Amino acid sequence: MNIKDLMMKAKSIADIAYDEKDFADVETKANEVVHTQNAGLGKEIIPTNVMSDNLLDLVPQYSRLLSLLPGNHGNDMPISSKVPVIGEAGLFSGNSEWSSGDGFAFVPTKNWPATGEVVIVQGQFILDIAISKRELNYAPAQLESIIRERMNRSAARTIDAVIINGDTASTGNVNGTYNAKAYFAQIDNGIRKVGIGNTVVNVGAMTAKSYLDVVAKLDEGYQSDLENLLIIEPNNIYLKSLAFDEVITVDKFGSQATINSGVLAKVWNIDKITARDFPALTASTGAVSATGSENTKGSFAVIYKPAIQYGFGQPLEIDAFKVPGKGVQLVATMEFGFAIADEVAGLGKTVGLGANVTL
């Protein structure tokens, strides 16, 4: 090949590269792309002297919150939805046999139930992951499908985090700082925010009775409906509960004693779950302080499950975009909304918070 041909070939390659740059028009940083030399972001799963298509799954079990909430309004909710709430009717009064002289007109008393509504507003969420072409070429064949599965898990965890930590306030935010673009501020006030707005129980040294102290702050109509109550707590509070005197030994708790099982899924017949994104450390109020040194206490919540209403305007969708010569960008989007019916239609408090737990 002569010099002229080499120059023409070089020009055509440059033109192609230029066209691809125009097509992609995406600025990415080295630490934002999964590629073969990025430690902690792709390098470790490229086979070296051992060839294997198996990836070690180290992802822990994600939250089960949504599956426990009955107030599901489906996958095609409008941007804003009103959910009617009907309170309780008055009690019956004594009656007597109809006799002569009684009129035909029935005069109603004011025993009708109060009515109200909660408004569910959809928030928009997005997660994108870029994978280099070389990573796809040399990584195990199932890499893309595994990343898609991780995006599904991330969606579930994000939803749980929003329901627990949502706070739309720009000042006094229960998450320490306010960020309008953060998912905590996307939709509505969550469990912790509503609980702090109600009467917070100052727990101190925690015992099994501490859960009942928080239940007692709910409306009395919910206090005995234990099957519809749920305790949500961070891992450090859950671990403390395993050592409660009431549950740790066989003589007090039978074969399910935590010294044997290592599990405490119910207390006082109330279901309890841990949530990774329930803050492990808070200030004594139950809020996360912007001053980190003040966050030395624990907290937990008790909720009336039917009070949380939720739904999707758009269920999770994952799209793949090929960037010529570079790789693939996976973009996951969803629209989700929720609302907590607390003190609506005269029904009273549906969320309680235990705070200032000594750790």
C-alpha cells in the first residue's frame, strides 16, 4: 500500500471516529463505566487463568416491604390519584317497638362516617449503567442479564427507601439535609417523617415492651389489630431484639428462642422486618441530624399496614442503547407514588416512632 492509500485510509478511519462521537454525544467519566481495567467496576469478573461463566452472587436479601402492604393500586395509575377514605360510623342506639302514634318520618342523627382522601403523586426514577464493548466480549456470557436483575433489586430497594425516608421539607428534613433531586424528596412524606410528626416515644434502654409503648401511640382502633401492624427497624435494633430477656431462652420462648433460632420475625404477634435504608443512627428525636456527632441513637417504626397506599404510573422498564464502538448503556426507569393515610377522616394516627434508643 502506498503513502497515498495509507493517508486515505487514515482519513476514513478519522471520519468514522468523528461520526461515532457525534452519534454518541455522551460524556462519561472513567469511574462511571463498567470496563475491563476498572477495579471495583468490572475488572474482577474478567477471567484470567481460570475460565468460568459463573459469577459469585454477593447481593444480600433486599427488603420485603411492598409485598406486605395491601394498598396496591396497580401499574397504570395517573400522575396524581385521589384515594377516598371513609371513617367509622356512630354506635347504634336503643330502639323500641313501633306503636300507634309513632310517625312515619325517620329523623337521622349525625352518625354518618367522616370522609377524607389521600393524594398519591407519581415520582420519576432513573438508573443507568454503561458497559464497555470489551467488558461484554470477555466477561461471562450472562453479565448483561445479571446487571438487569441487579437493576430490578435496586428498584425494589429504592421504593422501600422512599416509603421509609420520604421528606419533602427543605428545612428540618428528617434525613439531615434536603436535596430536591434525591429520591427522598421525590414524592411525599414517608414513615419516619409522619412518625416524627406524631408523638415520638422516648425509648432509652430497649426491651420487648418498647414496641408496645409505640403501638399505644396509634389510634386505639389499630392497637388491637395486631395482624395489620408492622414493625420496621434497622439491623442494629433487630440484633438488640434477639437478646431480649423475653425471647432469648427456651424456658421463656420455647423452641423458637432466639438463642437457638437466631430469628425473631414476630413480637407480641406483630410482624417485624429489617430495612437496609432505615437509618441505623439518628439524633434523639428520630431524625438524622446534619451534625453527624449528634447521631448516636437508634429508632424504629410501627405502622398500620393498610394506611400506606401506593401504585405505579409506569412499572420498571429497562432499555438497552448500543453506543457504536463503545458498548451498551442500560437505562432503567419507573414512575412510582405512595401516600400514608394518617389522621384522615377522623381515623387517627397510623404511624408511631420509637426514638432515642440506647445502643
